[in-house]
Amino acid sequence: MAAVQETVDQVRAIDVDQYKYGFTSDIASDMAPIGLSEDVIRFISAKKNEPQWMLDWRLDAYARWLTMDEPEWAKVHYPKINFQDIYYYAAPKTTAGPKSLDEVDPELLKVYEKLGIPLREQEILAGVEGASLETPRVAVDAVFDSVSVVTTFRAELAKHGVIFCSISEALQEHPELVRKYIGSVVPVTDNYYATLNSAVFTDGSFVYIPEGVRCPMELSTYFRINEKKTGQFERTLIIAEKGAYVSYLEGCTAPMRDENQLHAAVVELVAMDDAEIKYSTVQNWYPGDKDGKGGIYNFVTKRGDCRGARSKISWTQVETGSAITWKYPSCILRGDESQGEFYSIAVSNGYQQVDSGTKMIHLGKNTSSRIISKGISAGHSNNTYRGLVSINKRATNARNFTNCDSLLVGETCGAHTVPYIETRNSSAIVEHEATTSKISEDQLFYCVSRGLSSEEAVALIVNGFVRDVIQQLPMEFAVEAQKLIGISLEGSVG
Amino acid sequence: MTNVTRIKTDAEQTLEQQILSPSLAGNPLRAAGRDVFVGKGLPHRRVEEYKYTDLKALMRKANPVAGETTPQALASVVETLRATARAGEIRLVILDGLFRADLSDLAVLPAAVTVTSLRDVLAKGAADTMAVLAGPAIATDDPVISLNAALVSDGVVIEVAAGAMIADALHLVHIVTSATPVSLHTRSAVILGAGASLGLIESYQSTVPGHQRTDVLNVVVGDGARFEHAVAKSDASAIDLATITAVIGADAKLQSFALVTAGDVTRRQHFVRMEGNHSVLSLKGANLLNGRMHADTTLVVEHDSLHCESRELYRSVIDGEAHGVFQGKVIVRPGAQKTDGKMASNALLLSESAEMHNKPELEIYADDVACGHGATCGEIDEGPIFYLMSRGLPRPQAEALLIQSFVGEVVDSVGDVALGDHAEALRDGFTSAIEAWLAQRGAS
């Protein structure tokens, strides 16, 4: 059979071999000495002019991290990471408080131009050719290695009382908010990488939506790793007060290097009564080359706390990059009638290893959660869904529905499902189903008999396979995600 | 980074003493098991496979090993056996941890079936039988199998000649006569030659509650052979850890069914390797739990051949403060194309304090397969209850009826493979055990 042209083309764009965001930029950087020590943490804290409590918090985390062991339970294999061979801080030299975009290093702006990220508000306002006034606008926080370079639309957001800035700025301007919420969802000692992040986190976004405000535009953060041998440790904190709503998008890329780089982020979401947070990720870190050399180790802790009644947190993720992904965006459904959602598409190719899933912890009454996970493995990759649904004793009438489907493309990849379902309340209704298959002959035959070529049929079926999740993405991301999800079917059909 | 010295619990210390006892010196299985157990101790919640069945916490102390049967007890056993003899059933008796040829119905054993005590087999140490007793590789790391290997006292090895279709069912009767709680460690094996067919029933009898038991059954199903196994676990043991390992050849069938209605801590684990093409595996069971019972069903099914089918279906009904656990893992090895695997665990929670933990896993390395699993957990549906009550049934009876039908679905499969002639009697037995459990529920 011939290769599936449409999908193959799409893959070319993202295939491990043809990673289009793999360019490097020569931008002078200010770096911390290599390795990890108390001094490096003091250095980072001093660079950011942090209050004493923040430094103490970091040092405490570091002391605890030293006593912890690297987790080994995930179905991923990699050589031991040498934590002393990483730069924990790297910042473009010219970013010391630029007042406007004009002061930002033009080289840096070029990077974002190449990545297609609009940083100039007027450009965004002007939009692309032919765009109408209704084109949704997106405020962007651009994080380059260890620091946030620029955050757009801050003034307009401020009019609505929305705070959207980098977490370093938030520490200067709203320390009381940061202090109140940081570590309240992901405690310092949560896990090995979260503790490491707590000690050395450098930047990330801070979002605060006041009571009753519906954030007027999509917020987004764009992460870029550029320097060699650096680790990126960002920390994002989103707080939605009573009745607030925010939709937040996150994207990421990195240059092609033959070394493995570490990205250990922590994301904390807090939703009060009736608040809703929608968090979408398109993760496209460099996945390594076709032989599995290089690529990003993406060890991320993401957790949302539905603290208030009737609050809702929805995670949507499209995972196509990274050599290794270790990521479980979770919801703690504390408030009565709160809702958690997790929609995920994980595509792995080449020698990528994905171990991802979610945790839904039902604590409040009448809480509900929904998990839709679609894994597609190709090449020599391994793709694992690992999830926990836990119904607490007091979570009367909790409801969960889980659906994990895996699609295998080729004979050398693996697809695995490891769900944990713990029910401690009899009134809970928990359903879990998982299937693993390749595109069935019946489906193909049906489509072909209706006049589609076999290439078109496969493209149609794959698109249908991931549709549930794509639908959950905000418009802007859905387009990008669809482009990313083209998968190489050469192994199975061509 | 951290060096932790393992603190041995009372139970672990007693077990170690038992393992090192010179009376077990003649057991060639012991050495490996002993090293593993002394090194790791009882499995606990940090051991992934025992996350929900923390034996270190559940097993506070180890009972003394079962001693010799007293003459009075023996006489009573002989009497009971005589009274309960049934046509078409050949009983093999394991009394207080030892296989008793004198009490077994060996006189009516068909010529194609050979029955030897495990002690004799171990004394001979024939390489092929020893390989059977080692089980498939997926089972080698299990700490309970190691503990059993280290402490095993006896068991029975059943061999069926190629092509022999055995109409009578073998019935392995485990009897404990001790009037105080003891521990028993037995291991048996079933080896079916090509094209052979055998049905095996297992049951447990004891006079007092509180015994601790590990039992391993190593099965080899030759090409084209059929093996069906049915177990009623109804004695009130303190700890019952039963393992079944199986290696299945080509065009073969294996079915195993277990009904658990009693026992404080019960874990039934299956490690099955599908080695030949076009074979069919069916693992089914029902767990009816009340009080503070804890029942764990753990399955590892390894597909390493083409066109095989596996079906796993377990139903749990959980009342009181009981805990149910289901862990099922289906592994499809590279190249095991056209595998068709389906696994389901359904649980009914009858009380507020009942708990169920489900962990159905898939590990798949071949692309042309259809594998799925489902797990559900919830209360009895109010709709059917309302229907039955509106037809005049009082609520307890309506519930009982729905529970019976929920569990009945798995019981119905008994007899599908090789126990055909006994199916009706067996199903009746299971049904009355279910009714007894329900009656007990109604009474409390």
C-alpha cells in the first residue's frame, strides 16, 4: 500500500527528523555556575531580588530534595541524570527590565518571530491578513530559558483586574498572593522533581482572576529552551477567584541538540467557588533525533485544586514532543459539585517514551470527572497511560468516566494502560474502559467501499480517533494541534 | 541515597525460623525461595503488585506449621470422606499439608492419569517436572511463590497422557484437622499431554478458622489439550494466598473459575503464558465479601503467540467493611499478532464502608491486536429494585435476586471447557454457596 500522503506530509512537519523549531539562536546569556548547590539557589534568588521568605522556602525544598530518591516506577528508561551537569539559570543578557519591546534584544524577538509567536500587541491587533475584528486575541507571556522576556496585553488585562505577569514580577508586585498560594496545591515535598523545581524554579506565569471576572482574552505562555546544558524549571500559578473564568494555553519548543535537557515544571491551579479554569497545552519540545539521541526530558507536575463548590478545572493536552514525558495533570475535587476534566492526545514516534495520564481525587460530594485519553504510538516509541481515580469516603455521589484508547502504528512500538481505580464510597459510579487496536480492516473497508482511497480512509480514521480531544482545544490551538498530530503511518500502511 | 535497614515483623521472624528449620532440608525448591524471602520479607504496599494487599500489615503473626494428624482426627476424616463420596469424582486428599494416597480414590484412577506426591517428585528431581514447578518467567519474582517454595511441605503432581480424555473430574480436597490455627504450604502440578482433557475441582475444609495457607498450582496444557479448573473457597481462613501458573500450548484451552465467599485475607493470583498459537484462555470468578474480608484477584496474562484469545471476567459483591481488589495485566509481546484480549472487573458496593480497588493494565508491543478492559464500580441500580418491589418482592429479596443474577453470569461459564458432565452439580454447589452468603447477609 502506498504511504498516506496527507498524514505523511503532516508528520514531516513534526517528525523527529524534521523538527522545525530545532534552530538555535546565538543570544548572549547570563548564567549561573554549572551544578546545583545552596549557592546557586541563593544566586537565583538574588538575581530575582526575591524576599527572604522565598529564599528560605527554596533552601528548605533543596534540603528535602537531597534526602529524596529519583522515582523509578514510570515505564520510561533513561541514563541517570547528572544534576551537577546542568545550568540552573540562564537568561538573555539584555532583559534586565526592558520597558518596552523596543529594548528587547532584536535577536530574541527574531526567535519568537520564527516560532510564529506574536509579541507585538499592534501586530496581534492587526491580525493576519483578512482577519476580522472578532479574531480572538491572545495575551502572551514568553519565557526564554530561565526568564520571562515579555508579557503582552498587561495593561488591557489590568483594566479588568486580571493580573497576568511572570512569577518573578508577581513576587515583586504581589508577594502576598504568591506567598498565599505557592505550594498550596503541589506541596514542596510532593515528588522528586517538584521538590527540585521548588528549590530552583526560575520563571513562569502568574495569573490572578478576581471575583466574578471572565478573563477577556486567552492567556498563553510560550516556553523556549535555548542555551546548551540548561534545565528549565518554570513554575506557573493560576488563581481563579469566585465565579471567575480563564482559559490558558501553553506551548513549548527547544533547539535540536544531541544532549538531553531537563524540563521540570510545576503548575498549580486554584479554583474557588463557581470558578472555571481551562488549561491547554501543546507540548512540542524537541523529541530527539531518529536514533533517539538528544531531546528533552519533560518531568512535569501539574495539579489543579477545585477548592470551591461548583468549580471546574479542565486539562487538555496535546503531547507530541519530548524524548521522555512524565506528566500527570491532576484535579483535586475538594469543593462539592466540582468537576475535573482531562483530555489528552499523546503521539509518540521515533524513540520517544511517554508516561502520562491524570489523577482525579474526589473528596467533595457530587463531584464528577471525565478522562479521555488517546495515545498513538509509532516507530520505536512507548506510550503509557497511567491514571488514578480515587473516590474518598466522603465523596458521596461521585461520578467518573474514563476512556483510554490506544492506537498502534507499526510493530516495534508499545502502548500500555495502567489505571488505578480506588472506590471508597458505595454511592460512587465509576466506569473505566480502555481499548488498544490498530486501524481495523472493517473501518478501512467501509471507507474504501464508499469511494475513499485507502490513504484518505486512514487519515479520516486517525482524525476521528482524536476528535474528542481536539474539540476541547481553544480554536487557535486546535489548528496548531491538528498540524502536529499528523503521524507517520509509513510503517503500517506503506 | 538512603540506606534503610529493614525491620522484620514478628510474622517475618517466625517465617524465617520455619524456613531455616532442618526438617525441610530435602526440598530442592527451598534454597531459591529462602534467599528471596530472607532478602525481601513479606510484600508490602511499596511493592507495586501488593499495593492494595499489604501482607506485612495484614499478617501480624505467622502460625506454627501444621503438625501430624491425630488418630482421632484421621478417623473422622475417613468417615467424612466415605459419606461424601460422589460418582464421577476422583478425590485426591491433601491432609494437614501432606498428600494422602491412602485416603485418595486412587483405585478408580484411569490408567492415563498418574498421580505422584510432590515429595516423591522432588526426591527424584526430574528436570522436566522441576521446570514445570518453577512456573513461567512472569511468575518468578512473586514473593508469595517464593515463600511457598521455601516452606512447601507436599502436594500432588498429576500427569495425563497425551490424547487421554478424562471424563471423571479430579477433586483436590484440602483438609486441615488441627484444632488451633496452623499454616500450610502446598504445591501441586497438572501436566496435560497433547490432546488430553481434564477437569479439576478444588475445595477446602477445616474445623477451626484462622489457618494461614499458601498454595501453588503449576499447570502445563499441551498442544490441543483442554483443562478446566473450578474452586470454591468457603473456609474461614485467616490468610489464603493461592497462585495458579499456567503455560498453554497451541490450539489449547484453559478455563479457571473461583468463587470466594469466606476468608479474612484471600489473594488468588494467576500467571498465565500463552505460548502456542490459536489458544483460548478464560479466567473467571466471583468474590462475595462481607465483614472485614479482604479479597484480591491478581492476574498476569502473557500473550506470546499468534491468534490467541483471552477473556477475564470477575464480579465482586462487597458488603460491610470489606475490601475488594482486582489487578489484571495483559501483556502482548512483540509479534503476538491477532491477539484478542478482553478483561472486565465489575463491582457492586452494598455498604458505605465497602471499598473496591481496580487496576486493569495493558502492556502491548504488537500492533495488530484488539485488546480492551473495562472496570466498573457502583451500587445496585435502583431501577430494577423498584421494578421488583413494585411486583411485590420485599427489598432484601429484590436485592438478593439482583446480586444472584450479577454473580450468576460468571458462574454460568463453569463447565464450558472440560467439566461438562459435572457442570450442573458444580453450578448448583456454587449457587447454594451464593445463597448461603446472601442468607447470612439478610440475617445480619
